[in-house]
Amino acid sequence: MLTYLDLSKNNLNEQIMDSLGNISQLAFLTLSENQLTGPIPSYAVGISKLTYIGLQKTHSMGQYHLGCLLNLH
């Protein structure tokens, strides 16, 4: 069961993959220091265990949909 996923500093430069929404037990996700595009996807609502998403020094994220961040600390 995957609960911690650190994708920081991976030169990611596309939209955040919708397939991350299939990791239902994910609690910690960091995407820091990438060149991601687009908004935080709505699937984050479906990850009920997600309590942290790191976006430090992540450029061009687009809009943040606060409704999908309700579980975060």
C-alpha cells in the first residue's frame, strides 16, 4: 500500500497525472521543484487519506481549487 510519494525534482513538465487518483491510501504527495501545468486535479477529493501536498518551487501550476484541499494540513 503506497502512502508516501515524493516526485520532487523529477523534471516533470506536464499536467499532474489523473492516475494518481487511483492511489486511495496516499497520505503524502510532494511535487516540488517541477514545471507542472494545469490546476490541482479534482481527483484529490477522492484521496480521503491525503493530508499533505508539497508544491514548493513548482512553477506554472495554474489554478488551485481549494475545494479539493479540504483534508490537507
